[in-house]
Amino acid sequence: VQLQASGGGLVQAGGSLRLSCAASGSFFRINDMGWFRQAPGKQRELVATITSYGSTNYADSVKGRFTISRDNAKNTVYLQMDRLKPEDTAVYFCAAATGSWNWGQGTQVTVSS
């Protein structure tokens, strides 16, 4: 499974960004999809996940500001990030579960104060 993420960039605090991640390759089905992030000097942490049926799970730090969604026909997951804060600055990784987690290459999100 190959995962291609896009949509990162530099934004001012309070702004918005939308990340996209498309899965391709050979697989029977994708179960959960999700976004994780890793800030400098910190461990990778979960941001949000979504099941194939649309059930979502969010980290407390992003609840009410981020929205995860997916298009099963396109094998694509999205992350709408609103009211961004400087502490959201990190490399964001998408992931897709096909029996095991598969990881994308990461996209940088930088929020300036």
C-alpha cells in the first residue's frame, strides 16, 4: 500500500489547512484510516482515526477544531484543520490499516504565532 499525503504548509495561528491522503497499490480493503503527527523532540501521536463505516476518534487536543473524513471510493482520507495553534506544528502522517498499519511519507504543517 502506498500513501501519498498533500496539503501541508505554513499558516498563521487561527487559520485552516486541509490535508489529503490517497492510498494506492494492491490490497483487498482498507479498514481504519488515520492521521498521526510528530513534533520535534516528541513521539508520534494520534490525531484522528476513522473506520470504514465513518466512526471517528480524536485526540483531546484537536477535538472541536479538526475533522477527519474519508472517501471510500477513492481510498482517500482527509483532515480539515481549523483554528490552528502553534502547538499543532508537526509532521503529519497518514496511515491506513489493511490488517496492519501502512504509513505515508509525512507532510509538514507549521503554524506561526
